[in-house]
Amino acid sequence: METTACFPLLLLICSLSTAQLQTESDNDIIPQGKQTESQGREPTNASHHQQTCTQDINAVLREMSAALGEQRVETRHLQRENEAQAAKLRELEMQKTEVDKLKQQLQAQAAELISMRARTNVTENQVEALKRDGEVKQVAFSASLLASGSGTVGPFNTHTTLVFRYVVTNIGNAYNPNTGFFIAPVRGAYHFELYIGAHGSASHASGAVLVKNGEHIFIAWEHQTSGYGSSANGATLLLEVGDVVFLRQWVNTRIFDNENHHSTFSGHLLFTI
């Protein structure tokens, strides 16, 4: 492309040289009387001008060749710079891509950290709740009817609440030895057992009922005319917080107890719900 662009310049130089030669030739025309003498000098001048034109053309060509060489060198230099800049641009684009990936990773890690913190808070709350539940879960009691000595309770002409005063175990303090009531501290499944007995009598049996919030659940009953008779029963109950469980002596019955603790009332929490 560079060589093609230089041809018009070369043609222009040649035209100018030819015009100059023609002008000089025209200036050399002399009167007819002196044509013979002028014609004798004309070939020499024409040859001289042609030689000068050729030298000028060669000089121009050499200058153009030198300029083209410099342009080629500069072009190659610019190409190398462009290639270097393109490589730097690709490297910057790769670095930008890597930075974007790092940003995404950091964002993902930040989100994961927030999630982990949230899960940690939930876990800590659960641990605290489990600690509290663990304290509440430790619910168990067992008590005997008489606080001391030996004796028979009843008969009564109505159902009567039994108060088991000799407390062996009362973990969680859910049983009250002054009222005979067990009050559920947490929602859950509880198991209760009752054992009662009395000496035989023709007119009086021995019996007690497991009561939940005033509702009769199970009864333990025994009646014999001589000797000693006993009975037992038990139940697993679903209790809400504040539910009350106790034993009620059946009307016109008797219950015996002494230092050997024949008649007892026990219960414990199986699990919370």
C-alpha cells in the first residue's frame, strides 16, 4: 500500500523534470540565422538534462525507499506496541474476571457467615432451652401415706383427698406434701403408680382413685374380711403445664400405713412434648 501511494509522487516529479527540460529547450531557440550554430549545441544540452532528470529520479527513489523503510520499521514498532497493549488488556480483563470471581466468593462467604451466625444463635438458644428443659425434665417423686408411726386412715362418708406426707423423693418439687397435689411443671408424658392396703374387715374395703383435674382415671381396690389385703394400679398421663394429679380415698374405705410404708404414691416425667 505504501509503494502504490508513492507512484503518483514519482510521476509528478518526472512530469516536472520533463517540463523543465522542455522549457529550457524552448529558451534555446535562436533566430534562423543562427540555427546552425544552435543546432550544433542542442544535443549536448538535451543529453545533459536527461542525465540530470535520471539522477533526480534516482535520488527521489532512494529517499522514498529510505522513507518506506523507516515507515516499515515504525509500523512494526507500532504493531509490537499494539500487541503488547492487547496482551495487557487481556491480562487486565482476566484480572477483572478474577476480581469479580473473588467478589462473588466473598459475597457467598459473607452470606454463609451470616447463615452460620444465625444457626449458631439458634443452636445457642436451643442449648439454653435444653438446659432449662433438662432442669425441668428432672421431675420425680415418691411418698408414703403417714409421716411417722402406724395407723389407719378412714373410713369417711365421702371421697377424700389423700395427703402422702412421708416424702422419699421430690426432684423438681412438683409434689406438695401439704396438699397431696402433683402439679405438672411442663407439658409431657408422666407415669404414676399407687399402692394401698388395709387389714381385712367385713364392712370396709380399701380403695383409692387416681385423679387428674377432678377426673377419676384408675382405681386400686381390695376387700377381704380377714388378714391383710392390698392393691395397686398405675397410669401414664399426658399433662399440660399446671395440670393437677392426686389420689382420692374412696368413700367408706380404709387405708393402712406404718413405718414400713405399705401405702405409697409415686410419679415421674417420662419426656416432654
